[in-house]
Amino acid sequence: MNSVSRKTAWSRVFTLAVAAFIFNTTEYIPVGLLSDIGGSFDMATSQAGMLMTVYAWIVALMSLPLMLMTSRIDRRALLIGIFTVFSASHLLSYFAWNFDVLLISRAGVALSHALFWSITASLAARLAPAGCQAKALSLLATATALASVLGLPLGRIIGQSFGWRTTFLIIGAAAFMLLWLIVKTMPRVVAEHGGSLKSLPSILRRPALLGLYVLAVTVVAAHFTAFTYIEPFVVNVAHLSEGFATLLLLVLGASGIVGSLIFSKYGENKLSLVLVTAIGMLFVSLMLLRSAAASQSTMVMLAMLWGMAFMMIGMSMQMKVLRLAHDATDVAMALFSGIFNIGIGAGALLGNKISTTSSMASIGYAGAVPALAALLWVAFMMRRWWAVSPTPAKPDVVVTEV
């Protein structure tokens, strides 16, 4: 690429950060609108939760194949295609005349999500001013965290006030405006280091990395078993207002930023300790969820602990992947993204089954089971494979999707 001013370079990185904010907001927006979506189609809230499962599993299945299929395509053209599909899919969500059409529209969003997160981190690093790659990736991380703090609660407020369809329409409109910015400001970027299938055998022969993938699917499933249904839990189990449910989502997101700050201070030198501590915090949060429902203040404090825990878990696992696969980061991270979303889908499905066959009041206990398994598994990995720290990746910065 030709040399450009720092201002131009940062404007391009900022455009990607805004895109990351939009993608993370839309991924989790059904969490705040499940009751409204289910009600509009005369469905139980638990059944509407399939939106999360289908979305997550499409991302899980398609992240690696899409990354490999597009490894030689100019990144500007690829972004234009991604946002075209993304915007059109949200428009279809707005007009969805039945739940099946809504699922199809979300499938389109999921496909664009899978490809977006396969290319964005490396693209941001390449577009950043010289010597500022780490700062560019940190900006992406901040944007994804803000999606939980601002995007999800704001989307819920809009949905509560004007209908859930309006939330999807506004997200689609924002993406369309961002598409215009991409067309205007993004340069052609020749694909580099896209990865290949030749990397897979090497990755699959690394027990520590495979163990980390097992940990990812387990701990993410634990979180999303309860998190997917937190809005109907607050309203129907805790018997608190819909406004309080919005507040709780805001607290969960804001606490995630606190968790990212804690990680930035201790994650570099005490990565394994941060990870095992955060999983322990998640286990405690899920175990206490039912009893905390008796008090608003207790629910808020628990949400703070929970939000910090899951942000630290996500960032710690990604840094572990970068360290364990520093010679094949594109493929390893695509696999991680896919496996992470398998966990999202599995958790949403487990929460659905618990809600329909047992009681929504039990979703915290159900999530605590895989959380305990994850805690035992990470303790085993620390003793077996992580005693000697692997070579860190450069730059040693992560971008979390949670």
C-alpha cells in the first residue's frame, strides 16, 4: 500500500472498530429482545432462543471454510461484500413475516459475521500507522466490549419502545452507512497470510491447543446457558421489571470493560492464573444466580462479578491461542472462533431445554455444571501442559468477540 497520513490510517482503523461494535451488537441483540420476538410470533421465549443457537452454529461451521475460500480476495472488495449481505439480511429481519424467515435473515448475518472476524484483526494491524499495530487491535477490543455496554442495552431500549423490528432496521441502516464509508475510505488491500489447510495437521498435533479448544466450548456453553435467557429470567423468575433487565445487561457489559482492564494489567505475566480465577468467578456467579433473584442489589453485584469473569475468560483464551499457535495464527483463530460459537449454540440450546422441560429458575444451576467441568479441566491443563509458557505471539494483543 502507498504511504498515507496517520489521520487517514487511523480513520480506516476506526471504521473497522465501528464495524466490530455493530457486529457484536447484532450477535447478542436477541438476548435483550427474546420475549418480544417470541410474543410477536406466538412462541415461547425459550423457543425464540433458537435464534442464538442457529446463528452461533453457522458461524462455528463456516468461519474456517470462508476464511480459506476468500484467502486471496482483495480485502476492500471482501468488506464491501460482507456489509452488503449484512445490511440486506437486517432488512429482511425487519420484514420477517414468520419465524422461519427471521431465522433465514439471521443466517445471512451469521455468514457475514464468520467472514468479518476471520479477516478484521489482521486487516486493522495492516492499516494502522507504523508501529501502532497493538493500539489498533486494542481499539477493536474496546469496540467489541462497548457492544455489550452500549449496543445491547440501547438495542433493547429501542426494541421496547418501537418494536424489536426497529432495532434490526436501525442496525442494518448503520451498517449501510458504514458500507458507504468503506467504499469511500478503504484502500485495496492485497490478501496476505490468509492461511491454508496445510496448517491444520500441525495444529491438530498440539495437545495443549486442542485442550484449550475443549475448554472454550465448555466454558462458553456454561455462560450462554444462563446469559441467553437472562431477560426472561429477570422478568419471570425474579419478578423484576423489564427496565431492571435492561439495567442488568448494562451492568454486565460495563463490568466486562473492568474485566478487560484487569486482564491488561495481569494477563501478560499471569495468564493461566487470570484464566482459572475468572472461570471460578463464572462458576460462583452461575451457582448464586437463583438465590440472587430475591434482591435487586444482589443481582447487580452478581452481574458485576459475572461480566468481569467472562470478559477475562474470552481475552485469556484468545491470548493462549496466539501463544500456542504463533506460527499459524490465522487458522488457529478461525478454529477458535468457530469453536467459541459452538459453545454459544450449545449453551443457548441447553438453556432452552432446561427452560422448557424443567424450569427457567434452574438455568444458573444448569450452566454451573459445565462451568465446574471447565474449572477442573483448566486446572488439569495448567499442571499437564502449561507449566512452561510457550513463545508469545507478536503483537500480543487480543480482540474478543464476547
